[in-house]
Amino acid sequence: MTLRIPLLGRIAIAIVAGIGVGYIAPAWLAEAAATFNGIFGQFLGFMIPMIIVGFVVPAIADIGARAGKLLVATALLAYGATFLAGLLSYYTGVLTFPSLISGQEQLAAVEQQAEAIEPWFAVSIPPMLDVMTALVLSFMLGLGIAFLSGTALRRGMDEFRTIVAKTIDRAILPLLPIYIFGIFLIMTCEGTVGVILSTFIKIIAVIFVLHVLVLVVQYCIAACFGGGNPFTMLRTMMPAYFTALGTQSSAATIPVTLRQTIKMGVDEDIAGFVVPLCATIHMSGSALKIVACALALVIMHGQPVETAHFIHFIAMLGVTIIAAPGIPGGAIMASLGLLSSILGFDEQMIALMIALYIAMDSFGTACNVTGDGALAVIINRFFGKKSERPAPAQR
């Protein structure tokens, strides 16, 4: 029987190994790591527009083709919940992160004094499209496919999505631990790893608290529409939460989410429609994590925090991470283009984002699927057969 280590475990091993080896690594090993990371970073940059087109086009086409009041209401509610979770994360971070991230000056001083590790050679792999062009093209193609009766382009985009997903699953994710290993090895050699890791621990604690707060707010709002005790409803959804922690997949948790949503009194037809749809388009937990991690890295590196840029980033994030591939870290892969194009992230910041996000991937997924029940209660108030008032949530 072959032991298969999950991605989170491989990332954790890569971080520990990178730090450990970094203290004793000869110059040639650091340069080799920098060479690999440079090539892999170029490939990742090339793939970013492909990921956007490959996943956003079929998602928009599918939503548009099934257009109806229930679908539009659910999609808008899911997007609104994702956007508001991102805003909550940003403003909470603005208020709390500066006091938690106290090593910006130390990090800047170390980075200035450290001798840069240069790769042996560089390979340029320019992307075929920039990020905004890919987004506009995705909207045009997605909406066009939705309102055309033909199926050829739709099948083509579905196949392209499969190609992109396979590339992520077979090429990017297997090499990602090596990339993370190289990043932490280089940071250790340059002396910046201690400040960054101490910050990571604080930020993870804040993000976990934010996850709980988002769920409480969502169920309080749901209770206003559907009646009942929000904490009783939230307790009813706990089996879905803990299932998602274990599976790290919204899709794999759908049967449990559906069962618990119906237990809250949501009409079975409404739950059967809303829960599977929200499993792909409701990403409150993921958006919360991405925004918090991005803000932390901006502050840590002493860059100015531009509210307009972050609101722009959050608004676009809610679109780009819909229908993220059903693989660990799919949401962060889909958002890399926005991080670089809107927030100006460099290669090292991108690598840190990936590591920090994947370290909390299961908690974000759990927040997403648990919140699906709250959205179903709200939708049920307007479209369900039991829309007057759902039955009391069962234990």
C-alpha cells in the first residue's frame, strides 16, 4: 500500500526542510533553488491567464444558460456574501494587523543587508494574455456561450477547463512543494524567515477568529429572514463543517450539507438547488483568507495599504474564484493573477501566499460549506414552499 501524503503535509515538510537546509546550505544549492524557482515562477505566470479563462468561462456559461429568478438570486446572494466577507477581512486587518505585525522595519533592514541570491540562468515564458484581458475575454465568451444555441464552443471550453485542471493537478501541484522549499531555503539564507514565520502564526489565529465571526453573522442574517435561533441553526450545520475539515472539498461535503440544510427546515427542492450551486460559487471563507493573507504580506513588506486597490481586488476575487477547480488550493491558484496585477505581488510574496493559504485550506472550505446553509435559508424565505417560516432546526 502506497502512502500518499496530502498537499498540506507536503507543504509543511517543504517549509521545515527549507528552513533546516537553509542554515547549512552551500551557495550553489541556494543558487540552484533560485534557478528552479525562477523557471517555475515563469511557468506559473504563464498559466494564470489560462486558469482564469479555463474556469471562469464555463462557470459563467453554465450560470447564464440556466438563467432564472432562483438562479440569479442565489448567484447574487453568494457573490454578495463573498464580497462582504472580503470587506470584513480587510477592515479587520487594517485595524488589527499593524499592531500584530511588528517586524516590518526589521524585515526591511535584513532584506537591505542580505546579499541577493542569483539564479544560474533565467528562462522567460511570457503569458499569452494579461490578467485583465483574460477576465474581459472570459466574460465575453461566457455570456456569449450562455445565449447561443450552439454547443461546439461550450464543449471546447469544457475540454480546455479539463486540460487546465490536469495541468494544475499533474504539473503545478506536484512541483509546488519544491517551489515552497526553495523559497524558504532562500529566505533562511537571507535571514528573513524568522520574522515572516512569527507573523504567519499571528495571522492564522486572526483568520480563524474571522471565520467564526463570518458564520455567526451569516446565520444571524439568515435568522432574520427565516426565523429561529441562529446558534441552533449553526449547531445543526456542524456535521457539514467537520466533514469539510476532513475532506477539504466543498463538492465531497454536498451530501452532508444538503442533509443538514433540510434539517433546518429548508424546502428539499430549494436545498437541492442552492447547496450544490453554492458549493462552486459561494467562497466567503476562501475570500476571507486570501484578503487577510494579502493584507498581512503588504503590511509586512512595508508597502502602502490602498483601500481602493483592495476593494477592486475583492470585487474581482469574487468572480475569479467561482468554480475553482476541485483540488486543494484551487481558489488561491485562480487568484494569483489578481494578486500580481492589482496588488503588485512579486514572486516571493506569491509563494508565501500559496503556503499560507494552503496551511488553512480546510478551514476556508469548512466556512464556505457551512455558510451555504445560511444562504439556503434566505433563498427559501422567498422561493420555497415553506417560505413563510422554516421549521425549527433539529439537533
